[in-house]
Amino acid sequence: MDTKKTIKKFEFFDVTADVGFRAYGQDLNNAFANAAQAMFEVIETFNLHAEVWGEKFNPATHEIRDEVKAVTFHLMEIIKEENRCSLQVIVDT
């Protein structure tokens, strides 16, 4: 029987108006790799399938909204333990 404990790669948590996630790994490199997977899922979360109509986009008269702008330092955590690392990140949308 394998007694190794499976480590969850990442999980999302609620943040008002933004997206937060925690990524886990056996070491810091693995935790960052899992954070990259979570970021890909964040981008996928904001996909929209719809029928639309209107005028051609003109940056002089139209405003761009609700795009992922950056990873913030707000509530950011990097925790390194002997056999585990975790990262907590909030994505500013």
C-alpha cells in the first residue's frame, strides 16, 4: 500500500470582485508550476460564449473592462515547509 499523501495542486477562494487561489507542491518549483495551471484555469473561467452585435471597437471611444490585469501583492503568501510549499495569490480583474 502506498502511504504517500496526495497533495492538492490548487484551489480557489472567494475574493470580492477578483479571483484568489492557493497552489501547492512538494517544493517551491512544483508549487509555482501548479500556480501556472491555476492561472490558466482563471483565464478559462472568464471565457464567454454569446451572440453579439454592435459597432467596430474603437479605443478612442470604447473602454476595455474585466480583463485579468495583474497578480496583486494583496494577501500574497509563500509558505515553505519541510515537505510542502504553498502560494496564495489574488488576480486583479
